Amino acid sequence: MKIAILVEGATEKALMPSLRRFLNSRLPGKMPRLKAIVYNGRIPKQDKLKGDVEKLLSGKDAYDAVIALTDVYTGTEDFKNAADAKQKMREWAGNNPNFYPHAAQHDFEAWLLPFWPTIQKLAKHNKSVPSGNPEKVNHHKPPSKYIQEIFEQGKAPRSYSKTRDASRILEENDLMESILVCSEFKAFINTILCLCGGEEIL
């Protein structure tokens, strides 16, 4: 099984090593070949998305499936929520049966919030985690802003680095902790598991 995963940028790409490790433990003998297609910006819309998806699914090196992973918070008001983002991407891609849209509500960093003790350690600050479900942190102050703030307020203040810090946060933790509290992350993982004949996470 060959799966292309369309991602927006550095943070999502940082997920790939941890994602492979997690899937390897749950898909013995069925591990897919995953390829991150990085846009370094938002995933394209409308005909551009349709063209990219069709290109990846055709030809001699075609992928068996294409998954798109976007943030709901894109700096625009294109998406009301994760369901709206998934519906729009599905329509833009022409309702292709081998295209699977997913969205982080409201941005990818929501899926890092369950690992707050690691974030505190890296930031050298004991600032409390935002209250409530990580995927309920919204447009007005997306999860990435909370992570940025704790790094800037730490004992050795610095900027939050999406590539360096997200990778360290992920590699020090079990993805299942986030999957169990973030329904959109679970849906994304379950798409891959189901495509590969694995057992769905309930």
C-alpha cells in the first residue's frame, strides 16, 4: 500500500517519524509506504487540489490513496470547523473515492497539547496547559499560539520552532495519548489503519 499524505508544512512533516513508529506497531507485515507531500503553505484549493490528487493517483508510480491534512485555522475564514474543511476538500477533489480529507481542529499543535509536560520541560516554564479538550482551542487563539507563548516566557526565552520542537515533543511521547483525546487525530490515524487492513482505534 502506497499512501501520499498532503501536508501544509514543517510541523506536519515532523509527525512522520512518530507516525511510522506508531503504525509499525499496529500493522505487522502490512506497513504502508508513506510519502509526505509538503506544500510549505496551505494545501491547495479547488482545481489545483483536484489536479494534484489525480496526478498522484495515476501513472506507473501511482499511489493507492491520497490523504490531505489541513489546519482549520489557515489565516483565512475558509473553514468553519473540521467537518467543513473535510467536506470542502472532498468536493474540490471531485469526490474521488481514493482521496481522504482530514483536518486538525484548529491547527496541528492541538495534537501536541496532550504532551504538555514535555512542552513545559522544553520551554523551561510551568505555565498551565489550556483547559478543556485540545481540539476546542479556537480561531481566536489557536493551539500554536499557546505553545509559542510558553517558549517565549520560559527561563531561557526563545521562539517555538515547528521543526525542532514539534519533533522532540512527538518523539518523547506515545501518539496514543493524543489520539484518545483528539477525535480528528484519531480519524486521521484510523483512515491509514483501515486502508492497510489494520484494527480501528475505538
